[in-house]
Amino acid sequence: MSLPQFPEFRFIELEDQNLLAAAIARHPSEACEIHFANIFLWRQFEHSKLTAINGNLCVLCEPPSEPAYFLQPVGENDIEGTLRACLSFAPRLSRVDESFALRYGGAYRCELDRDNFDYVYRTEDLIELKGRKYDGKRNRIRKFERHYAYDYMRLSRDHLSGCRELLARWLEVKAGSDGFIGNVWRCVNEEGLAHFDELLLSGAVFKVGGRVAAFSLGARLTPDTAVIPIEIVDPSYDGLSQLVNREFVRREWADCRFINREQDNGIPGLRRAKTSYHPHHFIKKYNIWG
């Protein structure tokens, strides 16, 4: 499919995968947003649209909860002119990685966006959990394994009904009465489950007592980094989330040097959880305002 030329746009569809993936492969970014699966999974909430500006692929996002923004352009043709065109249409670029911000943001107001920093871990740290700083993680895994037997299997379409049942239980606990959060996360996770194979996502299912108790989905972001956009764990099993974190990485992503577990969105509990795994580094992100 060809791209509309700015200022024309069209909504992102699954059929755009080859086009976007090829462009991103030529101009990769370490930011989790610059990946077709991420853009596709969030497209309904973000109202994500495609256009071409100066031969660069540009994605416009218009979420209901924050000002509209473009992702950083994918390409290298007249980026200064492309940036001006983007900022003539939307108030900012967002989720912009540090190298792009430092290179092109000097003429604009740039601000760090801490809530959208990606947490990046060494794969071996998540697998081995060595040292005193991981004592709590290892202890909780051992506690879970003392009380429960589990089965690990690659995600297949036979598991989808069980995964959706788990997702409904998880949302009851995590979203509570917040219908907005519940609907957003339900949509993102259901898209991932419905299209995991087309999106080239690797998935795993953990069963306890024959029932789906956790599932996780990941993809290769760059040659040495995997990204994990979805992880749903039944909160009634103490220690299961730590086991899922370790086993999914160990069994599926051991050939990667790093694991990107995306951002914390400014949610205090999520920030504590991600920090507790001692990230190797962050992918710093910026807003560039026109």
C-alpha cells in the first residue's frame, strides 16, 4: 500500500506492516514506539494515522487524554523541513529519542518526558537474578514453585479463550471502577491476542491447574534487543509475575543482549516494579514543542 502525501492521512491497518517494518528496519530506533506492532496495538486509542512528508514516513497520534503529536519521522530526507511540517499541523513531536532530539530539536522547546522513558535491562540479569539485590525476586519465585506446579507453552490460537478469561479477571482487579483504563488496556491486549501471529509477536502461556494464569507477548525491536509490550499475570498467585518475567526471557529471548520493558506511564506502582529490576539504562524520550 502506498502512503498518502501530507497533509492527507489514512488510518493504520494491518496491511501496512510490510511498508512500515521495512522503513523502520532502514532507520531503526531503540524507542519502543518505533515498531509496527506497538503502533498497531495502540492505533484505536491513539487514532494513529499515516502520511509521507518529504519521503519520510510520519505517524500522527490523536489520543483523547493528551495533546496530539507526531512520532519522530522514519527516514532521513530533509528532516528539518519535515519537522517544520509536523509542527505546523500538531503542537509537538512526542516519544522522541535522545539522539533525534539533540540533533534536530535545538530550534524548538525540548523537554524530557520521564513518564515515557523505556526501561532496558540486561538479558542475563533478568534470567539469572544474581546477587543480593535480586534476593526478593528469587525468594518469591521459590515460594511460588513450592506451592504450585505450572506448565509453560508457546502461545497458540487454542489458548486465546483462556487468555481472554484471564484478561477479564485481571482488569477487574487492576482497573477497578476506572472504565477508561479498563477499556484502553482491554483493547490493546485483545488486539495483541487476536493478531499475535500476523504481528510476528512471540507469545507464552503459563498454566496453573490447567487454567491460564499468565501470558506474555514480545518481539525483536533491534538486532540485540527484544521488547515486551504485553504481560498479564493473575495477581492471586504470589511470585508468579517474577517467574513469568524470568522464564519468558530465558526461553524466548536469551539470544538478545537487552530487554526493553517499555515505560511506566507515570504510574507509581509500575515505576516501583520496573525500578526494582535494576535497569541497565533508560531510553530517554523528549517532547519537541512548536
